Amino acid sequence: MRLTDSYGRVATDLRVSLTDRCNLRCAYCMPADGLDWLPGPLLLTDDEILRLVTIAVARLGVTEIRLTGGEPTLRPGLVRLVERMAALSPRPELSLTTNGLRLAGRAGLAGPLAAAGLDRVNISLDTLRPERFARITRRDRLADVLAGLAAAADAGLGPVKVNAVLLRGRNDDEAAPLLRWCLARGYQLRFIEQMPLDAQHGWRRAEMVTAGEILARLAAEFALTPLPGRGSAPAELFAVDGGSGTVGVIGSVSAPFCAACDRVRLTADGQVRNCLFAREESDLRGPLRAGATDDDLADRWVRAVWGKHAGHGIDAPGFHQPDRPMSAIGG
Ligand code: SAM
Ligand code: SF4
């Protein structure tokens, strides 16, 4: 069995959200205050996550698992969870998307996660200026992110990828400085267009810094050569100044890559989502807790993915932002 949809796409890349909680409050993701967390009893336990991930890997052809959230490093059993996923057969590729705050220092997770079998990390960094970082994330923690990046590279969790979101008038003059800084350290920078997924519904298309604008800003300072072979990867990749360094631009809104999408998502409360922007979810937690067999859960998952829409439809007249914010879907 595979996770094939009615348009012939096959989902092999599973994004697992481990929590909807976070220790930052990025302006494009969460409101400054408030936002109800998912109630604890609804969250999948470690064993439940493992069971569903095992079904995905062993029966449904999933080859890559990305752990995300909210902030996945806030999940207490994270290292053990990674260790158990790394022991699956066939062994999936394992990566983590994190804000990096908990990777460095004495209790830092970078070393233990690498030892447990994590292959790679993506770390979010939108600015190199402490005061801007504090304004965008509403926490004064830039130094911890930078330390987390270094700890991830030292632990061998590479190539370390950096995710950046540019906001008009706030950090959109940092495209080139961020790239220069990442190239100097061997990090692979990818810019992501801001999407309508914030809990407070503050996204405005006219204010979005587009992929085209980002490329124009970069092209003013660097020679960018498009790299072939994008496949299902969302980022359009460019070689920088003819060297080995690259930069990616993810035009999720202005240049959707839905036709090549190979992703499926599992939320922290056990719902299958076919897309960040999906309005439908398929519950696996209920059946799982009611005693469903692995066969039954696999069937439900196959049926859920079959119904995946052709595209996210942000540009369609009837587009409605999903009720769940990014932090509760798993980015
Ligand atoms: N907390 C982790 C982090 O920030 O990396 C993982 C979860 S976060 C939701 C995953 C990624 O989604 C981050 O790179 C973040 O910048 C990005 N993101 C969050 N809200 C977004 C939005 N409205 N548009 C585009 N990207 C967004
Ligand atoms: Fe937290 Fe990541 Fe959302 Fe920022 S983008 S508030 S770090 S979940």
C-alpha cells in the first residue's frame, strides 16, 4: 500500500507535529499573548506516535520523517522518540524543524539527538539583529539560536538548513546579510514566503514579501545560478557566486509547488492533514484509542490521502485560512 492521491501524487514525506506549544511567539505564527493549547488528553502519547509512524514507514511507503511543531524540542521524550524512530525498518530519514533555542548549552539537545539517530535539522532565523529578533519573536533569545546553530553543526546534524521568513518593513533588508552570514558558516539558507497561517489571521497578501522580490534583492549582491533537479523539494535552489554555497527560495504562495507535493502531516492530536491549508482532517487518534488494528489504521490513512486536493487554493476566490494555526498544524 502507498499513500497515493487521486492526482497520482504519492506521499512519502511525513511531517509529525510533536506539540503545539512554543517558547517563542513569532509575529507571523502566533499572537503576542493568548492562544489555547491543545488539551493534554487529546495529544498522542509517545507510544501512539510510534505506532502511527511505524505503520507509515513499514506499510505505507513513508521514507522521510520530519519532526516539528510548535516547538518540537519542548516535548519531554524527544530524544527517546528519535531513537525509536531510527530503529524502524526500513530506517526513515529523520529531520527536525526547530527554533534552535534548546540545542546548545549544558543540557543542549544537539548531541543527544545526533546520537539518537537524527540526521538533519532546519533552524529558523529571520534576523541577525538582537533587537529585531526580540521584536519579531517577542523574546530576547537571538544568542541562543546562534549557539543552537553552531551546536547542530558541531553535532553533525548537517547540512544545517536555516529557514527565514521576511516581513515587510521589519527584516526584508536582511536577505543579503543573512545569506552572507550563512554562506560563511556552511549553512544552507532558505527563504519562505509568509503564508496565511498565523493564529491571529493578520496575513495580507499585499504586504507579503514575494519570492520574486527576495530573488531581486539577492541578485543585486550575488550571482545566482538556478540549480536543476528540484523534484518535490519546495525550494527553488540557486548556486551563489559560482561556488558550492546555495540559497533556496520557497514561493509557497506566489509559485506553489502543489503538483509535485509528496507530503502528508500528522498533528500532535492525531489528525492526518494533506496540506498546511487543508480544511479537512482525518482522525486517527479516535480509532487508535478504540482498538483499531494496524490494517484498519493504514486503510484510514490511505483513504485520507486519496482525498488530497490538487492545490492549496490561496489564490482562489473562496480561499479561507485554515482554523488551525501553523503552530498546531506542524510547519
Ligand atoms: N518552532 C519550529 C521553528 O520555528 O522552526 C518549528 C515549527 S515552525 C511552525 C516551522 C517553520 O514554519 C519555521 O521555519 C517558521 O519560520 C515557519 N512559519 C511559521 N509561520 C509561518 C508563516 N505564517 N508563513 C511562512 N512560514 C511560517
Ligand atoms: Fe514557535 Fe516556530 Fe511558530 Fe516561531 S514559527 S512561534 S518558533 S512554532
